[in-house]
Amino acid sequence: MPLKNKNETPGPKPAAAEGRKVAVVRFSALGDVALVIPVLYNACRSNPDTEFVMVTRRAFAPLFVNPPANLTVRGIGLRKDYVGMAGMNRLAAELRGHTLVDLHSVLRTWMLGARMRLQGARVVVFDKCRAAKRRLVKEGAAACRDTITPVTERYADAFRDAGLQLTHPFRGLYASTPADPALYASLHAPKAPGEHWIGVAPFAAHPGKIYPIELMYKAVHAMAAENPLARVFLFGGGKEEEAILRSIMAESTPGKVFCVAGSKIGFAGELALMNALDVMVCMDSGNMHMAAVAGTRTVSVWGATHPAAGFEPWTPVGAPKDYHRSVQVHMDCRPCSVFGNKPCRLQRGGVPPCMSQIDPLTITFAALDINKKLLI
């Protein structure tokens, strides 16, 4: 059963949503913001008389493609225009008259919520399950008896606690409006009949979540070699990651491997390209969640972190159990952290054993197997 949200501000729930204004806040990280989309779009379409504003970091605002008509997305600068308590007070004043749904639950959003309560606003804070996550890390996924509800379900609980209906399940960013191939035309022509497009996003925010790049190269080489119609697209960000990905492309079969990093197609282009993929091979990262909400199946590789912490990719209602695949080694010490940001005590030679023990061909076969099932 979904966990009950215990952070709701006391007070009577409104009888109807007509004419209401709801502000939703989630500032970071990329994957967590992407996971807001399925629940937020559902809420918008289920409550057409309610005006929604989504407040996030300016860099993440382009994630919200094909938004419902009653949704406004505000991207703000937290290091310039909305710094500290003064910045949150300013934001609260701008959101006067709104119900606040806090999907972040950190000091910054607590300050925002406190100020909005003083203005008479209703404030609901989603449950981060902090205690359960601490027990998961302490005991290990194999031994821990706690069941941590997926983030999307806890987001949904917060919307319901705010008195909102959720009756229009999300079906993907491009379920109603198809993705435009022109958004990634500078990188590749539209998919030709019979081609199998595989995305590979080998990086993540922390080292404990990154599969060794030399092993990922072997997986990518096998993907291109085993399927004559395969096209592999390498996703990443920053100059260092781009350089690594371009070296993989240079050493691969010409015309079969393409580097998305540095292509300057932006989130809109990347999401459109992800929608065209047959599968995305990724880490526990923002790219995993972006691909999922774009409507693409994923093969995710897990090391220091674990799906049991509630960060599985979004899955469409009614999808088969193996819609998304996870590749991982079962070790008693996993997860050693929730976010993959702590050093591994068993690590030797710069790579934690939970990653080095994964055979690259396991990743290749999982990706190609999903491709085959899509053709049935």
C-alpha cells in the first residue's frame, strides 16, 4: 500500500477544486524533476478548472514538453534571483493565493512553505521516507523488510492530500502529440524502417552509479556488431563526458554509433530522440527517467544504489512486469548509499565490485532482447 503522507498542514480540505491555484515545487535533481511529470500531467488533466504552476530550476523547465493547457512552468534561478530565505519569501509573495505542493522537502522549500502558511495557504509536503531509506542502507536490500513506495506514488499521495483528483493516467510525453524528428535532424535523419535505435547513457552524478567505461565500450561494440540495423546514440553532458563518448564513436563501426553530447539539441531534442529509441541503456540517472517519460523502455545498470530505494523508472499503467529491465549484482552490502555518493569499502582499483562484476554482454543481450520483443 502507498505510504500515507504525514506532512499535510492541518485544516479542512476544500470541497471543490474549481477556481483553485496550485503551485508545485521540485528544484532538483534532474531525475526527480522528470519523475514529477507523470503525476503532474495527470493532476492537470484530472482537474481542468485548477490552474497549476510548476516551479523548478530554470535549466529543467524545458523538460515539460507538450504540457496540459492549465499548466504553467516557471524556471527560476536559485543562485541569483531567489537566494536563501529572502528568495523564498519573494517566491511566496508571488505565489500568494496558491495551494503549495512541496515535492522536494528540503530546507529551502520548508522556508517557502512556512512563509506561505503565514499567508494562509494550504501546504502539503510529500514523504521522502528518510527513516526507511536509512534502514535500507544499514541492513541492505536483501535483509531489509521495509517496502519503500516508488517516488511517483508518493508524489501522487501529496496531490491527493491537497484535495486533487488523479483520474487521467499519464501515457508518455508524446502519447497525444508525436515527437518531431526535426528536433534532432542535425544529428540523424528520422528512423528508417527496420532500424533498431539504442540509446546509451553511461554516466551519472556520482561514481558509485557509473559502470566502467571500458566495459561499456564492449557492450556498445557488441550492440552495433550483433545487429546490422542497429544505430547506437551516446548521451552525456559536459566536455569531459563528450570527449569520452566521441572516442567510443571514433573506435566503433562508422555510421552506426552517434554522439548526442555536444549536439546542442537541448532537452526538447533529446526527449524527441529518446522517444524514437527502441531502448535506453542507462545508469540510475536522470537519463533513465527522461527516457521513461518519453515513452521508451530502459535497461538500467545499478551499482552502489538499488531500485528498492524507490527510484525505479516510471512505468505505464498496464505495462508488463519486465517493461523496464534492471541489471545488477546481488551483494549483501547493496545499497551502500541512497544516492551513490559514498566511497565503497570493498573497492579495489577504482571500480566497486558491484559494477565490475557485471558482464558487458549481459547489458548487450538485455538491450537486444527488448528490441526483439518490441517487434512481436
